[in-house]
Amino acid sequence: MSDSTVYVIDDDQAVRDSLGMLLRSMGIPSRLFDSAQAFLDAYDENWHGCVLLDIRMPGMSGMELHRQLVDMHASMPVIFVTGHGDVPMAVEALRNGAFDFIQKPYRDQELLDRINQALSWDESHRSEENRKRALQQRYDTLTPRECEVMECVVRGLANKVIAMDLELSQRTVEIHRARVMEKMGARSLADLVRMALLIEEPD
């Protein structure tokens, strides 16, 4: 997780300094922001890691920032830091896609555990996204006819049935099927089905 960073957004300088020191002590890179707007102004879609976000801040609240990040399809997990009275808002944030929330006062180890879970999730999510992108690139190399054959194959249709449906010879279907397997890098029918399902997943 060498390129993973924790983005801390809190208007209280003492809190920012304390969290920055805690993260440094654990060898976790961090960037500190004193407002939601400052974070948004600097935000880059290629950032990786997680966001540690205070709910109540002057100007744009943590909730408002989270809504903007959701609208921007930002995938970094967001952990809300909440006071006791903010728990209903934090629960609402979870429904809107936040990763977790942690109540003040919290123990350092509890916070670090949540952060590490979020960083692991982000890394896993990125690996899946990269795999999906690579599969899509392979799929894009298929000819229109190979795409048709692949669609029939992953539906479980036999070569003979595919040949009748597409008005091809069975031998031609076999050739197309072999090319699909080769271009997609699939070792088995089950492998090809998994690939097709991943490609079809909405972003």
C-alpha cells in the first residue's frame, strides 16, 4: 500500500496535528486539510487510500463533502469521525456509501484498525478495477462475431446450438470459440463465465 494515503479533514488544528503524528508514527502517509473545500480544491481522482472526515465543520460539512464525492464517483473509502449527537447522521452516511464511522472520544488503536481496514479495502477494490479494465481491453479486441459466440457460450449453449442460432457451421463456431478463449485468456468455460460477469458489472 505504498501509494496509499490517509486524507484527514478536520477544522481543529490540534486534532489534525495529533492525527498526523499518530499516522506518521505508524508509517502511514497522510495529508491534512482544514476544511472540506480545501480538500475538494486539491482533490485528484488518482488519489488512493482513505478519507478521515469530521462531520461538523464550518462552511461545507463532512456530510456535504461526502455527497459531493459520491456524485463524483470517488471510490476512496470514507471514515466519519463523529460526536455522540452525530451518530444518526453517521448512520445515514453509511447508507449513502461511507465505509465506517468512529465516535469521539476514540482509542488510537481502534482508529488505526478502522483506517487499516479501509486501506486494505481500497487496495482490493483497485485490484478488481484494474482486472476489470484489463478484461474490457481484451474483450474490445474481439470481432463482432466473436462477441456473439462468446455471449452464446457463457449462456451455456452447445456449439451445435450456437451454429444453428447464428447460421454458421459447427466448425466455424469451434474456431470462433477457440479464438475467444485465447483472446480473453480464459483457461476454461467457468473462467470465461466469470470474466463475462465481471465485464457486465456496473461501475
